[in-house]
Amino acid sequence: MVVLVDLLVLIVLVLAIYAEAGRGLFLALSDVVRVAAALILGLAAYTLVQLVGHNYPASLVAFVLVALVVILLVPTAIRSAALDPAWAKTVLARIGAGLVGAGLGLAICAAFVPVLSRTPEIGLAIARSRLGSRFLDAAPWVYYAADQLNLDLPMLNLSPVRFEDEGTPARPRLVQRVNYSRLDGSTCIACGGRVRFAGYQRRFGFSVSPLFVCEECERTSDGCQTFEGFHLMYGRCPRRVAGKLGAIDCGVWPSGIGVVPRGPCPVCGE
């Protein structure tokens, strides 16, 4: 299975290079334009639906529909205008088109390999492969880009809605994404120190989680061991939750020792 994953990646790249080189540089560049336009307009549709309805599935459907319309209409417009200049079929132009095809092939793999990795057996094979695993290594950059654009994309990890349900049979679901980059400098619940955002880290397969490290006591977490992060992730104060559960620790990046939040909460004052 591991060898098959690498073989499929190579096949996609070879086919993309062959197809674009055969079409010529002009049509290859038009493919880049329509992919970029589909992505931009699709994200605009996603954002609009999300602002109005706050519904991730509906927003995703809007993104797919708009992206497909753009991808299908651009080639139709080019064929109708009979645009295919002779200079785009020279040897150098075809070489350039092949390079464009390589880029598009990489983009296709970057889109589909992480999706396939959600299946346990295939995901394990992808994680062990030489080529497929490289696309998983690039997955955190999606979250960095979402933070910079402040896009309301859901985290692809399944997480409990309540902190109390971590590690229990309670059914998890896709939860609203938090702009974790903006939590840099949050307040540690253990010592009150400044917590540093150490970036998005791969855990296993396509699972990506933010990592925070306290600069004073070195406590690690996905943000739930900070007052500000806990409020954003669970909509409650960690002091109140710890009052019911006792000492708490992060289930994603555990420190190994549970703590009861110390000092007043800088968010709600409790």
C-alpha cells in the first residue's frame, strides 16, 4: 500500500505534465487562471454563506458549486473565442507548459492526499510513504493561511464540544476554528505566565493541532491550558470547569500533571 501511494502520486504528476505540455503554454496558463479564480470566488461564496447562515456544510456546498462553475466556464469561453496562439505550441512553450503541469499536479495531490488520509488504513500508508507524507507535512500551512486571512474554516479534527467530554464516548464533531495565532501571549492557567504559540503541528495522519508552550513553567497544550484559549474553545471559564472536575490537563498535548487554575481569570474576572 505504501508503494502504491507513491506510485499514484507519480502517475498524477506525469499525467498533469503530459496533458499540459500537449495543450501548449497558453492553455496551460489559462488552467492556472481558472484554478486561482475558482479558489478565490469559491472562498468568497463560502465566506458569504458562513456569515449569513453560520453553517459549515452549506458553506462548503457553496464553495464547491461556485468553484465548479468557474472551472467549467473558463474552458468553454476559450473554445468559443478560438484562443490558442501558435507561439504557445513551440518547443520552449511546451516545456514551460510541462512545468505548469507539474505545479498543477502538485496542487491536485495537495488537495486529495489529505482527504484520502482520513481513512485509517490509507492514512497510515500515506503517512509512511515518501511522497504522500510530504503533502501531510504541508498541511499546517492551510491553518496559517486561514489565520492570516481570518477565514472561518472548521478544524478538520473531530473534537468534543465540552472539555469535560475529552476521552469519553461522547460523540465529537467538527468545531468552529479558533484563530490560534492570535492567542500568542495568552495567560497560563497554571502559573499566570505568558504562553507562546509554537505553531500548528502534525500529530498523526492529517491531524493537525496548535501547540502552546508556557514561557515560564513550560506547560504544553492546544490552547486549553490558557484562560483566553479555554474561553474561545469551550465558551466557559476554566476555573468553573476545574471546580467540577478538579485538576485539568490538555488531552492533545498533555503535560502529565493536572492543575487547578490559579489567580483571577483575565477574560471574565472569575
